Amino acid sequence: MTVSAEPAGAPPGFLEPVFGQRLLARLVDGIVVAGPVLLLTWAVGGRGGRALAVAAVSLYEVVAVSVAGRTVGKALFGTRVVDARTGAAPIPLQAVLRWMVLAGGAFVALLVPALEGLEVVWFWIAVLPVMSGPLHRGLHDRAARTIVTADAIDEEIAI
């Protein structure tokens, strides 16, 4: 179910996704990348394995959002990332910036081993704003000037 009224500051065609859509989409994306990432981490091992894992997840997120405006999880749960001003698909720079902010803790932890564990703290700092406000934008969406919107549902489609 989506809310159809556009809040102030929303791009054209914005439909507010239900929080569960976003959460389940993120879980599916985690499952999609878990296999390859675990294999890379195991095969290479150590910090090199972690670096490859971060690179693989980054590649998945950035390519999917810049090419299709969505990841596999977002597609399954009917959401997509759009430019917050125009409602158009994000340009590649927006996809890169969005991911860099979201995964910033992982990048810092790779560079400074003493800060391992920061990735979890930073992830929550970046996504907690999603739980409030009419537009539900995390720090990553604000920095990249993007927003997650729900797909319009054709009334004739039974779910």
C-alpha cells in the first residue's frame, strides 16, 4: 500500500513507499550479494577479502541504481530511486554519491583498521532519518539529492 498524496518538496509522481517495502528490499539485496561476497571474502581472506567484498557490493548498488534506478530488491518490492527535484532516474554521479554516503563507514574501516565496526554505526546514522519526515530521506538520499518512491500500481492488478 502506498500513500498517493505528494508531500511538500516531493518530486513529480512521488508515491511514498511503505517502510516495509524499503526494509524488505534491503534484505533481498543483502541476500543477492551475500553469496558472491562471502565467496570473495573466503577466497581472498583478510583485509583484501574485505576490500573486494566492499567493492562488489558497491558495484552492485551503483550500477543497479544508475542503470535501472533500482536494485533487485527494490524491483521486487516496487520501489525505485529518483532525482528528488525532477522525479527522473538518477544520473551515475548521484548513484555513486548515494552509495558513498551510505557505505562511508565501510570505506573508513578499510582505511583505518582501528575503526572496524564503524560501518554498522555509520549505516544506522545514515538510515535513521528514513524513519521520520514526510519524504523519509536518509543522509545518503539528501547528499545525492535522490528519493525512494513507490511504483504506481495499476488498479487492475490483483496482489
